[in-house]
Amino acid sequence: MPESQADIIVLFGGTGDLAQRMLLPSLYFLDVDGFLPEGLRIVATARAEMGRDAFVEMARQAVCERAAQGLCDEDWTRFSARLDYAAADATRPEGLQALKPLLAGAQRPMFYLALSPSLYGRVCSALSDASLVNERTRIVLEKPIGRDLETSRQINAAVGAVFSEDRIFRIDHYLGKETVQNLIALRFANALFEPLWNNLTIDHVQITVAETEGVGERWPYYDEYGALRDMVQNHMLQLLCLVAMEPPVDLEPDSVRNEKVKVLRSLRPFTRAEAQASSVRGQYAAGVVGGETAHGYETERGQPSPTETFVALRADIDNWRWAGVPFFLRTGKRLPERRTQIAIQFKEVPHSIFGGAAKADLTANRLVIDLQPDEDIELTLMNKSPGLSQGSMRLQAMPLSLSLLRAYSGPGARRRIAYERLLLDVVNGASTLFVRRDEVEAAWRWIDGIAEAWRDAGLATKPYAAGSWGPAGAFALIERAGRAWYD
């Protein structure tokens, strides 16, 4: 096994939702495709008392739910031989004693904390006190790291007391999506786009993360965080950074992350006045989603709450490339469709040579990057309408599509889980797609400014019907800038 590769993975919270729905299926698929090193072991741990056989059966059922073609007996036999389980209380050194025999001989352990971020510091301290950490141990942290800048710093300091920064992998699963990575290739592997990627040719950018489901049983967590902290601080700002960052020198981890930090530091802080004019908070009420009746957030929670389930923002980046180009962000629960999308709206041609009906047909170019439910990159160009017409020619908008679904839909093709890419990178020690400490804290600094501006302005949530695109104020926000949401 190469010196850079982990030789054992320990999944803390191994019986939990994340491990069962995402992590174990991802590791199985990596093994099937031959990406896991020979001899790599996977140990799950949680407080639940169960034997290895019971856990292996739990893992088999979890993988079956994600394997569209079913499990191959040979593949499962090979993968399940890697698995083990130990009940442990990860917050106390004495509670980790059951892991010691399973870690015996491991030189490069990888710890994945699929736990509440509030436990990160205690777990890291317990691991250190139990002598389970060496200078080559890696640790993976799930978002959100903290609830604000202060708590984020506390967690990062506690983890950093045990692990050096180069061994901390802060994961954001959006960065594992194929189309998000393809955005880097689109920008920096094509001479066509980079000369146009600035305020001279781009009018504005829209980033939408829409979900049809409600909060449901997650309301205790969600009520503390809300849409701003749950989605904007991490997923949406990561997408914004990849769109707006300067070309890195290379794809080395710090080269990419340095450019993302510059974007975050260039975000214009929110003031009380901007909170009113450039942001909207909403909370879903009863409505209809997908033809089915949906309860309001307060009904699901059981009592009134000020928490927002919808946010729309105008973000401005104060640097030379993006001066004057607004970035419109919106995210929410109980919206009409599940969609994650980046729309780059180019400016109109400075002068139209076309007269008559063709002049009315003329629309500005748009680049739309779809991340889910389908992965697609589509560039809309103007084209002459085929056929004859009286007088001047007619024009029509035509899409050029780079659909990953269509391009890679041969026999055996499947859409990878985003965690597959990220888990493989941690195993191999590649940190480009992970978030650095100063990056997390720069994002929290901007988000804290928005939350403070909301408090100063007394900005309350506005109700919106489940199944709609949010409060009316979200449309007014973008219309004040002379634009409209791309739906």
C-alpha cells in the first residue's frame, strides 16, 4: 500500500443516517470499481451494542437500497470482508478502548466523524488521550462547523490541538458532484470562456438550491440553524466561490483554496439598510407540493418559530473582475421542484443590426449549469430560424448542451454519489476539494454579518405557500435590480 494511502477507515456514527445512506454505499462502489487499496479495513463504531454480523447485515441492506442493479455476491463478499464493528463512547478515552485491538498495526488511520459538530472537540481530545492518533492520522469533519464565527473557531481550535491543518478534511459534499468539478474544467480548460468571465460581458449570476421536502423530523437541528446557516454558509458560498474565483496557479490544494478565500473576503458586508433591500427571509406555510398536501413549518414543529426556511440574497463582490455584477442567491424548503442550478446571464449585444420581428426575438446568451436532479451544462446561443420569412430574418434561441447523462449513459454507467470522490481523495490524502480553516471562518464572518443586519433591521420571516417559489419579496428583490429569476 502506498505511503500516502490510509490503511484503515473508522466511521464514528457508523449506524447513523449519513453512514448508512451515503458513506457505506460510496465505499462499496469504490471497492467494486477497484479504487480501494488492497488490505484497507473499514471499522464502524457507535454507542449501540451489536455484533459484527448484525452490522454487516445492516450495511448490506443500506448498500442494496443504493445499488440499482442489485448486489453482486462476489463484490459483496469481498467488500464485507473489510467491515468490522465496535461499540464505543467516542467522547471518553476509556470509552474508546474497544477500538484499540481493531486499530492495532494501522499506520495511517482515517477517522470520519459522522457526528454532531458539537462533539468534534471532545472526540478529538478523547482520541488523543487514548493514544489512537499518530502524525499520519487523518480526520474528516462534516458541516456545519459551528453555528457562527465564534463557535466555529472554538471547534477548529479543539480539533487543531490534536490534528495539524494538513490532516483535517472539512467536507462539503457539493464539491464532490461531477458538475461542480466540471465547472473548474469549463472555466480553465477552455479559451472560450475565461476572457468573457468578468463584468464586461456578464450581467448577473443566479444560484438556486431548491428542495421540495420539508424539515420534518430534523426540526430540532434546523430550528437552531435555519436556511442561512444550513445552506448558504457552506453549499451556496462554495458554488459562488468556484464561479467567481481567479484562475489558480495550479490544482494544488492551497492554490485553489487561496483563490476561494479571496472571493469570500471580497464579499460586501451587509448593513441594516441592505438587509431590507437585498435579502428576504421566508417560512413555508401549508400548501401543495407535487400534488400532495404539505403542512407548514410551524405545524411540523408544533409551535411558532422565527426560523427561516427560505432565503434570497443579493451578494456583491467588491473586486475588479466582478464590480457591478450582482450575484442572486436563493434556497428554500417546500419549493415546487428539486433543483440546484447556477445561471450565468450574459449582457445583451451592444447594438442590434436586426430589424422587425428579429429584433424582438433577440435575447442575451445564458450559461446554465445544472447540478441536480440532472447534471447538465447548457449554453443558449442565438440562431437563425430555419426556413423562409417575409422581410427580415427570424431568430431563435438554441441550446448547446454538455449533458453528462446523455454523454455517459452507456451500459453499466451510473451516477456516482458525491461522497465517492471525496472519500477516495481522503484515502489518498488529496485535499483540493476540502475546505480550509480560514475559508470556513471567512464564510462565517460574512454570514454573521447578515444575521446581525437582520436583527438590527428586525427582519422577520414572511410566509409562503408550500409549493411556491418563496415569498413575494424574493421576486421584488431581483426585480429592483431590473432582472428576473430564471425558472
